[in-house]
Amino acid sequence: MKALLLLTGILAATLMSAGSQTPDTSGIEHGTLPARWNDVNPECKGGPSFSVHDYTPTFVIIRQSGCTNPEKPFLYVIFGSKQALLVDTGAEGADVSRVVDAVLFSHGSSRRTTPLPLLVLHSHGHGDHTAGDAALKGRSDTRVIDATPTALTAFFAGTAWPRGVAELDLGERMLDVLAIPGHEPASIAIYDRRTGILLTGDSLYPGRLYVRDARAFRDSIDRLVEFTATRPVAHVLGAHVENQRTPYLDYPPDTKVAADEHVLELGRSHLLELQDALRQMGEPLQRRAYRDFTIWPITR
């Protein structure tokens, strides 16, 4: 009996300890995602260059049309009370500044104020995420941080960057920013505390995860798993969708219109799956398809 009571006490203490680590989701602001991201211009005959979806009134998702660039990247605008953050500026083939202006103006109109100042960061430094920089630089009330480790280190000075977690205050809205190199030296992840959304750029999304530095990529995924262990994660949102809805299948590169593509959103379980896959694979990394993404090492 004493042994049973002791075991029961240990079990209860373990459960209480585990429960104390469970992320608190009570304050999460919920939004909606479309069931499909079909191109607004499926036949590439005219039509808008970008589609806009309000996940919430203060978290806006922009997608570039595949008719302008087959990379079809996703961009994100997050509003605080003092400034707005734009994550990525899109690929060549379209002028992102006009749609960004429309999003800023719409938000300002809803609040009966002028548009907020704009800060621009990038998920990483590849051209399909930075092509719109030139159209945004030099504008009033706009600050563009170059997608380089040097520029990020200067911007996040005082946060032990890149090993520390930087806090970015948009005004009554706090974001956490982590360096996650491996796909590209300036790769970052951004966590929005209000919605519980984790933005992962090209490091995790439904598609081909190109890995250029295996060790840095493993370490980065480990960081994200550790970071999210005590935080609620509503969705993991990347910068592309390349997979089909059919498990293990992706669309060929340069596909302009994907009629049956995977949903954008992934979850923390995919982070854990990716971490486990990388650990089991060892060195060197191998190209291997999983249900919702493919690990794709770049050796050249």
C-alpha cells in the first residue's frame, strides 16, 4: 500500500510538472485561413498580381500570383499600435508596393487614422523574397532592413543576436525573432504572441526544404522545437506551398498554377517530425520525401 501511495504521489507530481509546462492558449487571438489558395488568375490572362487574405484584421497574408512568378511566395503584414511589419517583399515580376500600400491604407481607414509606419524584415535573403525592396526603400515612414547577417545583427543589437531571442515591439504587440540559418545565412523565424503563429520562411513549409548547411539547419530546427515547447503554436506558416494535397507529392519547379495544392498551414508536430527526421538521417543528409514536406540537401 505504501508503495502504491508513493507511486501515486510520484505520478501526480509528474503530471503537475508536465501541466505547468503546457502553453497557455487562453489569450490567443484566433483567425481564419482559406481552404484553398487557388490562384486568382488561373489562366494567366490579366488579373491581380497579388491576393490578400485577412487572417485577422491585424494579421494579413499576401500571396504573389504564379502568373507573375512561379515561386508564388507568401508575404505577411502584422500590425501593432505604433508600426506595421512586412515580412518579405516578394519575387520579381510584380510591384509589391502597391498592394502593401492598399493594406496599410485599409487598416488606417478602419481605425480612422493615417497609415502606420512600415518596418520591413525578410524571412531570408533569397531573391524571391527580397525583389520588392527597391520599390520600398527611400519611401517616407518605411524602414527596410537588408536580409544579411550583418544588417540583422546591427538591427537587433543588444539581444545577443544571433544566439539570443530578439523581442520586436510593434506597439502593444510583441514578436519574438530567432536566427535559424541552414537554408540561408540570414534566415529568421518570427513568432507572433498575439495569434500564436510562427513564421518559418523557407525552413519549414509544405514543399522542398532546401538545406545548404546541414549542421546549422539541424541546430535551427532544434532551437524552434525548444522555443515552441512552452509557447502556444496555432499555425506554422512558411513562405511557399509546393506540395500537392496528395501526401508525399509535390509540384514540379516552375509550376505557375497549382490546382490541388496543399494548405499553407503546418503545426508544431511538423517541427517535431522534421527534427526527428534530421536526427535519424545522420550525415550526410539525404533527399527524402515525407508526408507534407521533402528534405532536399544542396551539395553544390
